[in-house]
Amino acid sequence: MKDTYILAFESSCDETSVSIIKNGHDEIATVVLTQMDIHALYGGVVPEIASRHHVESITIVIEECLNKAGMKIEDIDAIAVTYGPGLIGSLLVGMQAAKTLAYLYNKPLVPVHHIAGHIYANNLVQPMEFPLIALVVSGGHTDLVLMEEDYSFKRIGGTLDDAIGEAYDKVARVINVPYPGGPLIDKMAFEGEDTYKLPIPLDDDSYNFSFSGIKSAVINMVHNEEQRGNKIIKENLACSFQNRVTDILVKKTMKALKEYNVHNLIVAGGVAANKGLRSKLEKECKLENIKLCVPNIKYCTDNAAMIGAAGYYAYKLGRTADLDINSKANDSLK
Ligand code: KG4
Ligand code: ZN
């Protein structure tokens, strides 16, 4: 069978990334240019600054990726791009670049939902086996998704308020841990002890999550202690917070696997890099005989390789778009 090469773009937040993926699983080349250091100065992503940097970087990143792969655009079969959700100004830069190349080189354009990309990051590790449950945990999403076959997504539950990554970043901010706080809170959690009494996030029969309660509890507690002149033991607070949120993520995920009689679990999104979450899932999946797949750390946060992997399957299913397609800041996974 002839090989299929996808040139993929990701620019939904603060990473400008271009990748070439063969047959949905072989990474030929990926370039990721992160703006993290710039936004860290402001304690979070500043949308206007992000889109300006995407504009400045995109052509350089495309060229670098093609050089790394030793390929030309003529060798590509289709162009995949994150169309949403994300920051609209950022999304538009990747979309415009993808459309321009699709038009100039007469290549099919394949729009990819950002979360489909995070899910398909797993296909870069090993072929995804269906049916599966995907636990999607990122800066903007916390979802449980049932997939019965390629590119079919059924959301069975999700957060009612803050996304898990957002909760991590806000907790980090209140204890003066620089943006993005998730990875540092994760590291600190292993250096501390679970000594803080924090509320258990929504623990009901549904597959929904709620993290705003625990987030607010942390913020209020830190402020109260500061007013009293008491010192917060940051590592212990990180440990208690991480334990509470990962416990509930693991509990509801394991319940979904059981109820839907599914034996494959994949984890997707930036928070899939979380060591506490990974180790708890590993333990539970071993006990329950569930096959667990977690992307390599470099594929957990935003990158175009995952968009190329998802884009391959979308392309095979004929999910291409005309050049008048628009980016979308919000859109559900379907
Ligand atoms: O998927 P992603 O790169 O961007 C979105 O699509 O949102 O996820 C970024 C989020 C940030 O909130 C970041 O703090 C969080 O993932 N994150 C982590 C870890 N690594 C990244 N959160 C907890 N533990 C980590 N190790
Ligand atoms: Zn993401």
C-alpha cells in the first residue's frame, strides 16, 4: 500500500508546531516552538501576544520541519490543521498557513479538533485498540470519551466548571509558582505530604467532574493563612491538592471502563504528563486488567504530531474541508 504523508499544523494556544506524519503513526519530523517563557512573565497566556508570535514563527517552523524531514510539500498527501477549539487569533495563523499551502500545492485540507489530536497522540506510541475510553485532561478540557472505532467520539462526561489543567495553574498562581504551574505542582507533590484538609471534588454517580470547589478552597485557605501570618508548606499543599484531584479522575475513569465493559484506556492532554495521575492509573489498570496507554511526555502537551496522527484517520474517512472553512474558538468533539 502506498504511504500517506500528512503535513500538520497546531497553533491553538502558545505553541507553534508543524509535523509530518506517515500513515497516522510514524513521526517523520516535528518542530515545536513554545512561547511559554514569554507568557510566564504575565502569569498566563496573553492571547494577543500569542497570535503575534505565531505570525512571526510559522514560516520558520514550516521550513525547519520540511528540512528536518528532507521532504518537499509536493511529497505530502494532505494538510491537517487544528481548526479549534482554542484562542481564535492563534488558531487563525495555523489555519491561514494550512489553507495557503493547500491552495498553492492543490492538496486536500483536513480540519482536526484539538482534542481529537490529543487523543491520537496515543497512536504515535502504539496502535489504538477499540473500544476504548479516553480520559482527556488538559488546560481547557476534562472529558471522558468513549470511542468504538476510529474517529468516532462519544462524550460520556466532563467538567462542569474548570478544566483540570486550569485548576492546577490557578492553584500554582496563588502559591507563586510560575506559569504553567501544573508540572511544578506535580513535582512538588512528590516532595511533600498530604497534610491539608481539602474538599473532595464532585464524587457522585455521574461521569462529570467539578474542580472549582477545591480550587477556591485552596485559594481561600492560602489567603486566610497569609492574613494570619502563617506560612504555607507549598509541597504539602501541592501533595494534598494532587491527591484529591487525581483520586477522583481515577475513580470515575475506572467506573466508566467497568460500566461500558471496555478494556482499553488512553490518557490525553497536557495533564496526561502528571506523574501522580499516571502512577495511580497504572496501579488500578493492572489490578483490573485494563490495557493503559499514555503518550510519551513530549506528545502530552500541544504539538502538531498528534494533529498529523488524527488528521490521517480523518483524511482516510474523507473528512476534508473547502478553503472557506473557519477556525472556531469553541466547538464540541464530534
Ligand atoms: O494540552 P495542553 O498542552 O494545552 C491545552 O490544550 O490546554 O495542556 C496544558 C495544561 C496546563 O494547564 C499545564 O499546567 C498542564 O497541562 N500540565 C500539567 C502537567 N504538565 C502539563 N498539569 C499537571 N501535571 C503535569 N505534569
Ligand atoms: Zn492541548
